[in-house]
Amino acid sequence: MAQQLVKKDDDRDDEAEYSPFMGIEKGAVLQEARVFNDPQLDARRCSQVITKLLYLLNQGETFTKTEATEVFFAVTKLFQSKDMGLRRMVYLMIKEISPSADEVIIVTSSLMKDMNSKIDMYRANAIRVLCRITDGTLLAQIERYLKQAIVDKNPVVASAALVSGIHLLQTNPEIVKRWSNEVQEAVQSRAALVQFHALGLLHQIRQNDRLAVSKLVTSLTRGTVRSPLAQCLLIRYTSQVIRESGNNTQPGDRPFYDYLESCLRHKSEMVIFEAARAITELNGVTTRELTPAITVLQLFLSSSKPVLRFAAVRTLNKVAMTHPTSVTNCNIDMESLISDQNRSIATLAITTLLKTGNESSVDRLMKQITNFMSDIADEFKIVVVEAIRSLCQKFPLKYRSLMNFLSNILREEGGFEYKKAIVDSIVILIREIPDAKETGLLHLCEFIEDCEFTYLSTQILHFLGIEGPKTSDPSRYIRFVYNRVHLENATVRAGAVSTLAKFGAAVDELKPRVFVLLRRCLFDSDDEVRDRATLYLNTLGGDGSVVETDKAVKDFLFGTFDIPLVNLETSLKNYVPSEEAFDIDSVPKEVKSQPLAEKKAPGKKPTGLGAPPSGPPSTADSYQRVLSSIPEFANFGNLFKSSEPVELTEAETEYAVNVVKHIFDRHVVFQYNCTNTIPEQLLENVIVIVDNSEADEFSEVFSRPLKSLPYDSPGQIFVAFEKPEGVPTLGKFSNVLKFIVREVDPATGEADDDGVEDEYQLEDLDIVSADYTLKVGVSNFRNAWESIGPDYEREDEYGLGPRESLAEAVNTVINLLGLQPCEGTEVVPPNSRSHTCLLSGVFIGNIKVLVRLSFGLDGPKDVAMKLTVRSEDETVSDAIHEIVASG
Amino acid sequence: MILAVLFANAEGNILIKRFHGVPAEERLHWRSFLVKLGADNLKGVKNEELLVACHKSVYIVYTILGDVSIYVVGKDAYDELALSEVIFTITSAVKDVCGKPPTERRFLDKYGRICLCLDEIVWKGYLENTEKDRIKRLIRLKPPTEF
């Protein structure tokens, strides 16, 4: 017995020592590949060489262009062999090498031959290889065969063609869309996988045709679906149909709900989960509809398989965001998952419990979490911290234990992102829960005593400077701040100096002591620190006189900086040093909205840190420059706002015209950007005739025509109107483009001498309320709201009538007012019945305005809104109400 | 989309890798991330016991089979449950080719056939075949038995 054991071990050692690829070297394998050229092919040997080549490729070895070409050409010779195993390897190898477009031709005829072969498996593989290496022109040649293959009776051939179709749809959609009849037939196939692949492809082909998708779903939910995979697809498509048709149905008679509910009893777990998820994600799902899905998911929470536990807790976590009470029943099962070996499951369980727990369970939960935090990675910890922040906002009375928890974890080891999440949470809690302020600030003070992250130290110092002076005993924070001046790097020291100055400016009793400390900073080794200390001492009266600091000085030193930094940067770059000093008032305040492409950036790179997309060049400055170059506009004053271009012509018309509305205090200038898209025409004396009969408060004062508008060379026409000062005057303008057209010989580029007068009707143009408001955000809405005060507050309620959804109503009002949404309040959580949205901005005349909108659903679709406005001028508060009332 | 299929040995060296729709510059990052995930969690795990993780909207299902650890990464329709199906097909096919949960040596001995199996199972990010018996025939260019 003992001998046998020894023998076994020996065997194993031998095995482990020897690898078939030991010492493998690219050059040698390429030499070996010459065997592919032998007149008498040794199939076994050739297969071995291909295996080695595959191994090399998998190890990250790269072939030069010449090497790859040589291997590819040699491999194509192997088509001569009739050995089945070798042929299968050849197909794989060609796909792995991915020959270049000019080489593909070498192998096309062999593959075409295989695609028409009587041997089914040759056909299937040839289709896959051809579709991998083919381009559009070749595809048109083989399309006929592919269509036949889709309905081939051999399921492998059909699947090969269908999956190829899924890939080709990305590159050659117009060709693949022609196969829909064949694909439709394949959906009825008895072979499970063929049906799965066909269903996927058919849906992709028809995804923009709602009616077709709806028909497909209706017929399949009644018929037979042969594999769990296809069933999952069908559930997904069913959800889509419900989503698209669901707006006008009452809960209770939702189409296809019975189908989804029946899938909860399917024998495959994959299908059960898909159905449960589909139900939980239904728009406006009721508790009654949710219950069966939650019950099924709850059972899976105690499954022995981690994947099922994960899937269940992940789904319940999502449900908890919108329907926390429906998940409460699962809390006991969920609590047992806190100790799950799999940390992803444990984190999801904890964050779900934090969402569903009630006030009485907070302390118990925190105890459990404390043990759990020590052994999870930072990324999980951040999720937990964010969940705790939300919990604290939900139960403000529990701030003591939650704040304690946050301060404890702040002292433990952790990376920047984690610490930042904790600091952000403490800051938010301090802002939102007044009772938590003093303890929170002290926690932050302790943290900066031993903080390794400059960014966080400076953020906290800045925050201390704002909040510290407002506390009952501001002097207790000075020591923490001044310690930074001794112990930190220059960036933090400079931050500390500013914070000290803020305390001095805000608290008169502290002033003499702060001045002593600031004077010590005059000897700092860093320029910036010394400069700041000097500036503060001089402006705050550090010469010894202890007087109340002037409001203007406070505003200058510590006031909110309401100019977007991007705009300031551009203006500074454009500033040419001269006698005239840089004027900060000339910097536009308009926040440029993000380009759509940036917002929609695909999330397919989960870990990528790719360069951020570059924003558009700032157009505000270029407008300012263009307008100031026209003498007639010189006395119009400062430009308040320039709108986004509004198209006045359809796309692809003869003349493309858009207009930018420039708003001044007493004037409006329309800048018509015109492009002539006809090569055979030259336009001259181009003007826009503007009819303002529906805008009678405006009167035209100036028009600047365009002398000549050659093909594809854009030009601008300006028309200026006078309007009542500082008033948001509205109106509609109709526009006609008038010009003299001269024929141009495209060959020589010469224009005819004779021209013909012509005109071209443009779309109408409106001056709307939003043209008189600027989007200017505030960093802390609550503080801004308090500081602007209730003097000119105006509040009223409005019925907005039936709306598609709450989100749509919120969006409409935001767009109507043209103000900047703050703190992400423009996003309405799904299924909400009420929502508060905060807006800020500047009204024409440079008047700050803040708006608080409270929306509520009144009945099934009717939306009611309470609008509260605070501004620095009562007429502006009234004007905002006027805009909503007339909008 | 199945974003990646990876086989690694006990030391974390890659034996086979397949990426679909993952930019070349991110592949190395994924390799090290997965291998570390395995090193942290696969110790003491039974053959074919599935572990799961997620990173933002990407799911990872992984397991160990003999000396080889297998990782499958997916997103969208290929969530943890669909990936379980994929990895189950892969482990069944590998066991079938190797006769049992493989040692590294055995895995390398059957390297070519395992590559062929993988080629039948995942085709540029899509699941193509799920039954080991059919795959066994397909890699030898034999039509499926049910046909």
C-alpha cells in the first residue's frame, strides 16, 4: 500500500515537471510550420504545430506582419488534406490569425467550396470563418448561401449562420436585415439553440419596429420556447413591450403579467430570476404584483449556491431602492448573509438592510457592520459608507451612532477614495443635521491632524472656515487649523492661512489672536502662504485696529465665486497683456451644458481610465468678440446671455440657417449663421427680413446684411432689436432670407454676371422666458437659500394637469425656467409620487434667483406643483411666477 | 456580451485567454484583476463550485477545476446566471476532453482540443453551444447525434 502511494507521487512529479510546451520558442515553431508545405501532409504533426502556434498566441506572443502572412499562407495549404481533425484546426487557426484584407482572397475560394460542401460540418465552419474575415463586398456574394444556411435542417449550420448574422448586423446591417423572413422561420425551429440564436437576431433586426416586437412576443408567449436561454430573451423582450405600452393601462390588468408570473414557476433558475427581475422593474409596480417575485427571491437567499444568493440579493437590493417595505420580510434571511464568505454578497446584503431597516434596528445593524468592515476591500467599504449616509439622512435622530461609526472608520487604514467618501458623508450630515455640526467638525479636525491626503486636508480646512465661525465656540477649532501651518506641505499651509483669516473676519473677538497667528505666517518659506497672509492682514485691518470687517471686503475675500472656472480660464488665456487691466466682469457666467456625447458615454469600459472626452471650445467668448467688433452694438452694454443655436431650416436643405439669440439689458441681437450648400450658386446681398408683428414690444434698430455667401463658406447676418429694459419681454418673429442668386460654373468657379432676386422662407423664432435666465449653480443650495433670506420670497401652487410622468413634468418646468438644477435634484427616482427640485441662476439685470419646486402626483396622472422663489429683487420673484403661470 | 474567458494555472499564469469587445489596453488590467480575485478566493474551494463577483455593471463567475482556474466575465444579458451556464458548459467540456478534473500537465496535453471546445462554446462574445456531447462531436467535425 505504502509502495503504491509512493509510486503515485512519483508519477505526479514527473507529470508536473514536464510540460509539452516547455522551452517553446517562436522562431523554432515557425520553422516547424514549414511542415505545412510538405507534399505529403502529416496531419497529426500539422495539428501539433497548430496547437503550438495557438499556445504562443495565447501567451501573448505577437507575430510580425511577415511572420503572420507566412503562417497564414502555409495554413491555407492544409485545405488539401482530407483529415477532419486537421481541417477543424485549420478553421480555428485562420480565425486566430485574422488575415489582412489583401490576404483574405487566398483562402476565399477554399472556404466558398467548403460552404457548398455536402459535409454539413464543413459548411458550418466555413460560414463562421468567412463571416469573421469577410468584408461587405464578399458578403454580398455569399448572402444567398447564408440565407439558405439559416433554414438548414442541420442545427449546427443554422446556428453558425444565425450567430454570424448577429455579428454582421453591426457592420452590414442593410444586408442582414434582408434575412428577416428566414430568421423568422428559424425562430420556429425545433432545435433549442437555433431558436435561441434566431430569436436574438430577429429582435435585433426589428428592435425599432414596436409593432413587430409586440407581435413576436405575443406569438411566442403563447407558443413553445425550447430552451431556458431563449425563454430569458423572451422575458426581456416582453418587459420591453410592457414598458412601451404600459402608460395607458391600469395596474391590475397589465398585459403579459400573467406570463411573467407563470415564469416564476419555471424549472430553470435562470428563467425564474429573469422573470422576477422583470416584475420588480415594471413601471409603477404594485405591492400585489411584487409579492410573488419577492417570495421567490427570498427562497434563493438561503440557497447553497453563491451565484443564486448573489443574484437574489442583487435583485432585492435594487427593489429596496424603490419599494423598501416590500423587502422588509426578507430582512432575517438577509442578516444571515452579512457573514457570507463571498464579500460581494455580504456587501449587497448590508446595503439592502440599510435601506430597508427601521429606526430601532439601526444600532444592532451598526454593530454587525463594524465587525464586517475590517475584512472587506475599499471598494465595498465605499458602498457601505454611502448607504450609511443615506440612512442617516433618513433617520436624523440616529446621527450620534452613525456619526460615531463614520469617525471610527475614518481613523482606520484606507485609500483616498474611501477616505473621501467618509469625509463627504460627514460634511453632508453636518450640513443637513444641525445637531450633528459640532461633533462632526471635531471629527474632521481630528482627522486632519493625521491626514496623508493634501486634497482632503484642504477641503476640510475650507469647510471649517465656513462652518467653524458659526458654532458656539469658534476658538476651539483654531488650534487644529494653526497646527497645519507648522506641520504640513505648502498647499495645506496656504489653505490653513485662508481658514484662519475667515475666522478672523467672521468673529471679531478672535481677530487680535488670529492676526498674531497670521503675522507668523509672513515668514513662511512658500510664496503663496506669505502672499495670502499679507493680503488678509492688509484687507482685514491687521495693522492693529480691531474693527468690524467691511462687507465688501468679506465678499471680495470669501464671497462665492460665481463664475465658472472654465470660462475664467478661457478669458484669461484670451487676455492680451496691455494697459487695460483684466476685467473679471467680462467673464461670461453661463454654464455650458455637457455635450450629449459625453453624457451618453458608454459604460462598456468598466475599469478603463480612458482620457475624458474633450469639451466643446467655449463659444461665449467668441460671441463676445464678434459682437464687440461691430460698432453699432458697442453701446448695448454687457452681453447677458447667448442662446444655443436654433435651427431655422430642415437638415439637408439648400441653405442651412440657424440663429443665436444674444440678450442684452435693453437689446436683443439675432445672429443668423447661414451656409450655402449648392456648389452652382453664389448668393449676394443676403439679408433676413424679420417680421415682429407678434412681438410688438420689440423694435428693429439695426440690420447688417451679408455681402456675399459662396458655396460651403458660412457667413453671419445680424439683426438687432430694442426692448424694454430689464424686463423679460417675449415674442414671436418670422424670418425670410432674401438674396440675389448668381449661377456659378463649378468647373471654373466663375459666377454669371447677371443675378436673380430670390427669397427663402425660414422657420419662426421665439424669445422665451428662459432666454432671460442664466444657469449658474450654487455649491450648497441650503446655505444659498438661507443667505438670500425670505424678504422677497414668493410662493404659489399650480396644477400642471395630466402629464406622462413626474419626471417629464419636472423636466418641462426646468426647461421653461432655464435655471441650473442643483444637487442632482433634476433626477426623479422611478415610481416616485412626489419630488423636490432645486434650481438656481441669475435673472437678467444680474439678480440672483433660487427656486424650490415641490411636485406631487394628484390622482393617477395629474401633477400639482408648489413653487417657492427667493431672489434679491421682488419683481424677479414675481417674474418667475409669471413665467410659470403663463408657460 | 461575454467579455472574457480566461484559464490560469495554480501560479496565476495564463493558459488560454479570449477577450471580446475589451480594448487591448485594458486586457492586462483584467488579467491581473482576475488572477488576484482567484488567488484571494479560490483557496480551498471544491472543484466546479462557482464563485461570483461584480464590478459596476460587469459580472464575473469563476471556479477551479483540478489545477486550472477558469474565469468568465460578462455584461448586459450575460449576467451571473447566464455566465454560470457558460462556465458550466466550459467545465463539462474540459472534463470530457481530459477525462477528469485536469492537472496542469493534462490540460496542456489536451491544449488543442480545449481550444477547439472553447471555439464551439463562445463565438466572439456569444454563447453558441451548451451541450458537452455535441461539442465533443463538433470538434471532430461530426454532426450532432440528435440530427
